[in-house]
Amino acid sequence: MAAQSGRSIVLVIALAAMALPAWAQSTATLQGTVTDQQGAVVPGATIVVRNLATGVERSLVTDAAGEYLAASMAPGHYRIEVHLSGFQDQTREVDLEVARTVVVNMRLGLSGVAESVSVTGSTPIVETGTVSVGQIISQRTVQEIPLNGRHFVDLGLLIPGSVTPPQNGFLTAPLRGQGSFAFNTAGNREDTVNFMINGVNLNDPAQNQITFQPSINTVSEFKVDNSTFSAEYGRNSGAIVNIATRSGTNDLHGELFEFFRDTRFDSRNAFNQPPAAQSLFRRNQFGGNLGGPLIRNRTFFFGTYEGTRQRQGIDINSGVLRDDQRAAVTDPVSRQLLALIPTANTTGASGEGRYLGSATAPVDIDQWTGDLHHAVSDRDALHWYYAFQRARRGEPTLQLNTIPGFGDTRQSHRQIMTLNETHIFGSNFVNEARFGFNRIHITFEPNAKLNPADYGINDGVTTAIGIPQITVVGLGLNFGGPSNFPQGRTDTSFGWSDTTSYLRGRQAIKFGGEFHHIMADSFTSDTGTFQFGSLAAFQAGQGNNFTMTLGSRPADIRANGFGLFVQDSLRARANLSFELGLRYDAIMAPGETENRFVVFDAATDSLVQASPYQTGHNLEPRVGVIWNPFDDERTAVRGAYAVMVDQPVGNVVSTTTANPPFATPLIFAGNIRLDNAAATALASGLAPVSVDPNFQSGRMQTWNVNVERQLGPALGVMAGYFGSKGDRLRITRNVNQPVNGVRPYPTLSTSSPILPGGALSNITETDSLGWSHYKGLWLAANERPLKGLQFNASYTLSKSTDTNSLSTAVIVVQDSNNIADSVGPSDFDVRHRFVINTIYELPFKGNRLVEGWQIGIITQAQTGGPVHIATGISTFTGVNNTLRPDLVGDPVTSGSTNQWFNNTVCDPRIATGAGACTSSSVFALPVSATGVFHFGNLGRNAFYGPGFSNTDLSIVKNLALTGAARLQFRIEAFNVFNQANLGLPGRIASVGSTSFGLTTNTRFPTGDSGSARQVQLVVKALF
């Protein structure tokens, strides 16, 4: 019966939205009620809504309930004019902001001496049109706030619930010259944010990051909804970012600009101190834009170009071998590898050898955009947008290398096109159709194309693509590789969508759907990884862990998704509204054009060619209530509940093309040497990657209760409780983890279609078994421009816990058979956070030199994030760097860069002397005195690292010329107080380690947020 009911609901939605394929909006909606002085509704009133910048108008007529609705409006400044015979005409000016429903109620007086009345009142401050919780970042803020690097995504950190990303983030880690490609907000993972530009998806389908950062130069404004958003939004469970692009107007406008940064103006990074030379940093960002009318009041254009040229020296502070330690190397392969490791040029606090230096990281980026708006008629409008970006970037340390000479160089082409058509069927019936695509083509090439055979390494690679990426535990030394390179991919996502808005009395109904098609083509080779458990092990050539995938791994994946929704906003009374929504998403099983998906079938102990998971059907209800207790549009009490699901990203299944017969994945934990690594690992057995056949899309339930109040003419404040519960979240585990020393699947069955009877080692499986919890108190204050001042401020008190925090990650759980053992604070858990951004026009009056001064400030301050401590022991579970130590003492946190916490590590197998466990020991390796290993008792993310505090400041001088022309000069100081925002301390516990607990870098590298004080000079010519 329940299944039949579910099918009926789906059928109803399908019939309602048939031939209306929808995506969510990057336009605005205006709605309201027209009444007379006694409060009676006024039907038949004519309403003209006119864009004051373009002259484009839309005419409406109030219905029998006095209601009106103007949907799919381009963001901008509008004049609303209301006319009805026998009543005074009334006008009001409002800003219609992206992805916002603005409620403007008008009251008409009887005609008399004055036939026209201009109603005072600005754009409503309190959100009474929707239960979705979010924040709009205005065009002025986007264009003029002091934004380090001018990276659009960083604006997402200015809203309540967001946090400065952790240093160990994946998509949130800033890329050289390009910034972060995602952010964490409201307890959600970084890959759950849905970025949309003009209503078309801008997510990279392989990883679900933003495909590229739209130039600030082309962004008009944007809105982030990060809790209980409308049913029209699908595909992602985390946050919705709606970007509206800048467009032309009836006036010709343009600008030229140059942003310049240079080492000579900057402070040194805290870890780049004399006698080392200050690391180079030079950036030029330059370009311009031009927009205006092709046909006044009808057709408009806007075009932009922006270029970036950055040259940067990356601070290096790595453990290396002292001269005496180099002389003690006896293994022939290790002796040859010494030529790749720089000699120590200083010593650390424990007398260890260290290398301080710099690596070069060049960045070249060019981006072009074009935008056209055309009013085809009074009932039809078209909007076209296209952006193209090419980039070349060198990354010497991004893949965890700690010394110069390695890393990779990547080249990319990125593009997006959007086409929107709005048709007005009538005063209460508007349709918006969209088509778009986004595409990324990128290649990654190792910088050190070395042939392993030249160094006596036998890892299965015989061509010059690179030696294995090698880690020496204890020294904190990582060189070689990078692993899984060279690689490249071309990912293209097409989307067709449609949304219909319909007003029926007190009900504002939206319905529609979407269809998207993804093509993901990629190739991957591998240099492998190799670990030495200690300096002594490196000297003797005795490793303890090796991973490698032999062979090329091409993938040619196709995936589709289909969604339908209906959303009903019902005004039960003048001050009470309900939102009811339901969404259906069909996430279809992916395919591979050459049938190269190979998965492990646990039921038959076989490797089989099959689709990794099947089509998923998801129903997602959304409900909410909005109450205006004082019936004055200045107070709103809102509560809502919503269920959202995620579209699985391409790398869930692309790894399964790396299995036999197409490639040979290997993992070995135990005694192993570089001169026979491939043979040793092959003898141990195959290490396939797989996907649970019951894999499902990640699901998030969110809820909130909040109160919003307008204070004074321009200030709005909000307080609310926000919570979420995630389940079916993506997690990776080893389903062939040894139990009492015996693997559950020692070999493939003799009936396996692929490699029958073959030996098995680890089986790395992607499951949907993770979960998360979030709860937070959000306090916010937003001041719209008033007497030259505007600001947005928020304080967040929150707690986020989960089983794992990154979807795209190696295995992090300690016990793959007990995921609950790894529940702990999220990697991005931050208990306290405060952020404010403000722009203030100084009230100086006089001549042109005295007037036109402005200051802008962004301040962020938050407490520290978690530190996950593990050991380098891989033999117990077969997985490296996941087994946690035992906590046997008091780990007092000192906050010192040389010892963030008490970092004494002992080994119970050592009876006496150095490394033996005593009353002063804090951490112990999880092994008995007789050599029997167990799971460590230290929890995941049990300690907290350094906090983050940063203030960016701009001083702006606008110099008026003639007409609208002006020059703008800025000086911007990032991290103006030069606060040393420390990175995470070393987290691998080992006896005698000189890197465990040691902090060797800032949270972000020089040039990015909070690294060191940097100064930027800006000049703009605007007309």
C-alpha cells in the first residue's frame, strides 16, 4: 500500500510537470497584495513593474483576491506603479535580488486632490516570502569588499553557519591563484554545495566542486541558501549558491582595472624568516568590461576580460637528513635517492636536520565572458551568457610533497554557457526555460619525470613518469611522485530545465523539472606511494607500505539525472503563510561506453563487469511556516523541515575501471623494499576497488526555527536554531580487513569471470554507510546602505560530528568493520565563529580631493579545528595511517609551534630506555608487550589545533571626473595585523619522531587568507 501511494505521488508530480523539464532560479520574484484603506482586497488593479536601468516593463493585474505575482524577474532596481480607476495611483521603488521572493503589499487610497502617491519604504529587510535561510551578497559588496585574491567562492564564508576551511580540506584547500572551489557551511560536506549561474549548474561532475571561479568582474550579486531551501532545488543537500551575472543597461558603462601585489610591500610568512630570503610573491590581475544598449529598452550587452599573472615562491620547511645521517645510509637505492633530497641548512628544536627554502609556483589565467539580454516582445525575453577560462599552474607541494623539485603542472580549459527564455502567459502565469552546459578539460603532468629503473627501483613502472611518492615517517619528509599522475579528464554536463510560476488566489505555485546528462572522460597513470616507517628504515631501505596501480586507467562514463517538483506557498491569513513542497529525483545508474566498470561481488567472491550501483528513486518533502505576529512586515517567525539528496559524483565509479583486466591495483603492508616492490606486492595479492551494489545517494534532513526583526530603517537581525542529520553518506572502507589475522576474502573464487583463484589483499569499497549530526545557534545582523554604512555580521555557536568528513578521500576509519568507532568531531567542526564585513563611505564634504573616501573591512575569527592523530602502522589493518595510538597520559596542549601538545610516544614492546612506556608517556603504540596489535583507544579528531583570525582592510578614493566617469584608487591590506595563523601540527605518532606535534607552516600558503600581511594596490577607471 505504501509503495502504491509513493508511486501515486510521483505520478501526480509527473503529470503536473510533463514537458516542463526545471532547474532552480537565479532570477527574482515579486509578489504581494493590493488593498484599500479599510484592508479590503482590490481586484483588477493594474501594476506596472519597470526596471529603471533598462526600461524593460512588465504589466500585471491583481486577481480576485487582490494578489499579484511577477516571477522570473532579472535582479535590479525597479519602480512598482499601481493604478485603478477611483483610487490614487501609487508607486514604490524596490531592489529585486537574486533568488529572493520579495513581498510588497500596496494600500490604495480613494482619489482626491492628489491622484498619485509615492509610497515611502525601501526593499523589505525581513524575509517573509520563503522559509529558506540564506544571505544575499550585493553587487556593491561583491565588487568593492577587500577580497584576498578576488575569489568569488570566498564570499560564501561571509554568511552565518560557514567556517574558514580546515587546512586538510580537499576542495576547500585554496588552489594557487584560483582560490577554493568549495566551502563548508551548516555542517555540510564540501562537495554538497550546488553552484548555479543564471540558473544553470556550474559544478564539476567528477568531484562536485565549482567548475571554475567566475571573475568577480562578471558577478552582479549572489545568494547562498544553506538551510531548508525550496523543492525547486535538487541535486545537492548542502547549500545553494545562485549567481546572477552583470548585464548591460540603457547607459554605456565600462571599466579598466589593475590589481598589483609584490613581495616588497609584504611581511614575511611566520615560517619564512632570515637568514632565508623572503619568498617571492608577485601578482597582476588586470582587465576590463563594457556594457550598454544595442537597442534601447530592449537589447543589452555586457562583455569582460580578466587576466592573472602570478609568480610565487612556496615556503619550504621540511625535515631532511643531517650530514651524519646521510653518511649512515647503507641501502643502495636509498643512497641514489639522496641526490633528490636537499641537504639540511638548519636544525630544528630537537636537533633534527631541516631544509628551509622555496619552490616556484607560476600561475597564468585568462577569462572572457559575454552576456546578452533581449526583450523579444512584451511577453518574451532571452538571456544568453558564455564564459571561457584557460589556466596553466605549477604546483610544487600541493600533493603533499615537502621539498622542491616535485609536484605537478596542470593546464585547463573551462567554460559555461547559459540560455534562458522567459514567457509570460498571463498576469498570474509565467514560465522560464533554461538550457546550459559546463565543461572542464584539464591535464596534470609530474614535474619530475624520472624513470624508477634509473634509481634501482622495481615498482612496475619502466617509463619516465616519476618515482613513487615516498614518505619518511618521523622526519616529515615527502618527495617523489606525485602518485596517480599523470592524469587528465574532460567532463561535460548538459542541463535542460523549466520552472512555471502560477498564482491562484492565495496560493503561489511553482512546478517543473530538470534533466541533466553528464559525459566524463578521463585517463590516469600512477607513480605509486611508498612509506618508510622511520629514518633508520630509510637508511636500511626497509619500507612498510606500498601502493601502486599498474597500467593505464581510461574511463568514459555517462550518467543522467531527472527531477520533478511542486512547491506551494499558501497564505492562510494576512500574517500567516505555509510552504509545502515535494521533489522527486531519479538518479540513474551510470554507464561506461566500453563496459570497463569492474566491481567485487562479495556474494560470489568474484570480480565482475557490472554497473557499480542501480538507479535510485528519492522523494524529498519540504515544509515550513512563516508567521508575522505583529502584521507589520517587520517581524517574521519561521520554522521549516526539508529532506535533500546528493547526485553521486563521477569519481564514485571512475575508480572501478582500475581493476583487472584493465589495470592491476596493488596494496602491500609489511616489510618491503623498493628494489622488489612490484614483485612483493603482486605475490601478496590484488587490491581491487569497488562500490557497494546497495550504494545510495547521500541524504540530509535539515530543520530550523528562527526569528527575524527589523530595527530602525535599515537594520535586520536574526536569531535561530539550526540542525541537520545526514545519512547514507559516502565513506570508503577496507572490506577485506584482516580479522584475527585472517582476511575474509583471501582469494577470488575459482568461478570468478576475472582472475579466478587470484589472491586478494585489501578491497577498497565505496559505501553509503556514513552519517553526520549538526546543531548550531546563528545570530546575524544585516545593515542595508544607510548614510554611507552597510554591514553583514554573524556569530555561530555550533557542533558538527560525523564518521568521516571528506567524500573523496582514502580510507580514514580505524576499523572498517566498526564505522561507529570513528565517530567524532568533523574535520570542519568549529565551536565559535564571528565574521563581519562592512563598507563605509566617509562623510567628508568639500572638493573632489576631500570627498569620495571609503573604507572596507572583513574580519573573521574562529576557534581551532580538530587534529586527527594516527600511527604509521599498516600491518594490523592493511591500511596506512589509520590505526590510532592509545592515550596513556595527559596530552597538555601548549600551543607551541615546536610542540603543540605533549607528544611523547612510547612502544610497549620496548622494555627499558628510549621509547619505553613510563609514567610520563602520553601516547603509546597500540600493541602489547608481546607484540599483539589492537585498535587504539584514542578517538578520531580528539584534539583541537590552532584557531583562525584575520582582518582585511581597504581604503578607497573615488575621484570624480566628468559626467559619470571617475577614477578609483585603492590600497588593500590582507591580514592587516599580520597574525600568524598556524597550520595543523604533525599527526603521525611514532617513537622518536621529530615531526609529530610540530607545526611547520601556516594554515594557508603565502598569498592566501591569513598567511601574512600583504598589500595590494588598485587602480580603476570607470565610465
